[in-house]
Amino acid sequence: MNDTNALLNVDLLKRLAPFTRSGYALFREVIDMDGAMPAKLKLLCAAVAACNRGYIELAVTELKGAALKGLQQQEAASGLILLSSLRGEGAALAFDSIIRQVYPASATPTMDPGLERAMPGEAESNFLSYFGSVPPALAILLRLVPPAADAYYLMRKGTIDCNQLDRKSAELMLIAVLASDYSPMAITHIRAARAVGASDAEMAEAILCAVPCAGIAAWMGAGMLLETS
């Protein structure tokens, strides 16, 4: 049992809810130990999911655990990249602050390299390649606000291609964050993760990384998608 975990050390749970405490301890074992996914990646997923839900203290704890298991700042930045596109500026800046807190010695300014631009037709081609067909929402964006369609493409490309982890790990992190929101969009990334070689066991562990910040409902919302995708 992880004796340092805050929830496991709540006195009222110790006295009144042994089953709750014991069950959570087992979930922590799944997240904190190497399994289908390495523990450092699971703890990073848990940190990103916690930040997404606004639980900053929990996110700091999870990222510190990941760092202790060898996660480097550059790898942690994959969470910043993901949140920038998936959840926007507020969540991304919160996670940037968490990274700087956990890796203070590595925080150095970088020169602005300039902005990328999509070539004509590049966004639509990418949507077709990734999704199989252009999703209705993106088709509307291509028709009504083409620069925003390019923006969507570039940010999604950043999440997947500029991620400092491998493609499979990036998809697993997306699954964890979407599971923390009980989002049906998780099925898109379950399919994408499977396409790049993720096993059902890896995806199951990614979903369970959302339990510390979103409870067992995270599994009930996303776990069933492993059978329907």
C-alpha cells in the first residue's frame, strides 16, 4: 500500500471506510507500478488529467511521482502540448506552471522560432487521412472559416507529431484526459491508439489514470468503449 498517498491517509476513511480505502489503494497500485504501461507515463497521464479537472495540487503530486520514476521535463511537456489543443489556454498555462514547479532548474527561456503555416488543402487532406472522412464539424469549419480549419489541423498535428513521447503514448494520454471528462470522444482516440499498436491492456490502464481525479465513473464512461470501438 502507498503510505504516502493523501487519500489513503485520511483519518475518517481509515476509521469508517476500509473498503473504499482498500479499493483506492489497488487503483493506486495499478497507476504507480509498471504494467502494460510504464509507471512514469501513467503518472504523467494522471497529472495531465488532474490538471484538466482543475485539481492542481493533485497534478503536482502526480507529476512529482513521474519525475521520481525518471520522467524528463521534455517528456512532461507532452502534457502541455496536449492541453493546449484539447482544453485550451487556461489548462495549458496551469500545466506549464506545474512543470516549472516540478522541474525548476530546467526552466529556461527559448527564442521564438516563428509560426508554421498549412499549405492549401493540407488540413483537409490530413482530416481525410486521420479520420477516414472529414467529420461534419470540421467540414463546416473548412467551408465557413478556412483559417480556423488550418488552426485545428496545426494544433492536432502538434498534439500527435510534436509530442515528446511516441505516437502511441500520445494517444494513450489523450484517452486518459478524455476519460477524465467522461467524454464520448475517447472512442476516436481508442481507435487511433489501436491503429498505432496500443493493446487493450495499455488503453485500460490509460483510462484508469483518470480515476484519481474523476473517480470510478471514468472507467464506466470509457472502459466500455474498448469493446465497441
